[in-house]
Amino acid sequence: MPFVGQLSYNICNFAEKIKRMPSEKSQTKRDKKVRPGIREPERYDVVLHNDDFTTMDFVVMLLKTVFHKSEAEANSIMLKVHNNGEGVAGTYTYDIAATKIKKSIDMARAEGFPLRLSMRPA
């Protein structure tokens, strides 16, 4: 019966494979190793700049909707922009920062405000 012989060969082969599999301890040790060439992405601050035309209410609304800030955080950032000329809305990777800047500028232009935002390395 060739089928029975093939089955016992498959079972023995499977048992050998299980013996050669790494244990859970060695698996976690391998996961903890840092692979060379992989590093954290650079972070960028999204900066709001003050102007004389954009309303404070719009800036607070923008910070709450685009940057997901609470009412208190949004008011604090808005006052920093108003008093110091600029304020950091958040720190993100390059792509996310660029997307949030574009979305914010599009919202400001749709409302007729000349709001300026920029990005700088954190």
C-alpha cells in the first residue's frame, strides 16, 4: 500500500520540521534585535503664522478639526500664534505634516482667509 508508506513519510517529515522550528524564547530574542539601516522617520513641526485677517474662531476650529486638538489646547495654540506670531500645531512625519498643511490651507482659502502654515524640522 503506497499510500500508507507515503503517509508515514509525511508524518516523520512533519515531526522533523517541528523539531527544527525555533522556540518561542528564541523567536522573541530575534524580534528584539534592531536591524541595521532602519531608523525612526524624521519629525516636523507644523507651524501656524499670525496674520491680521484670519479670525481666532476659525483658527480654533481648524486646530480642532484638522489637528484633533481639544478646545483648551486649540485656544492655547491660537493665543500663542496671536501673541508670539507663530505657534506649533503639532509634530508629525513629513507626509502627514504636508497633508495637514494642505488641508488647512484649502479650508482657509475656502473661507477667504490668508492663513499661512509652514513645516520645520522638530
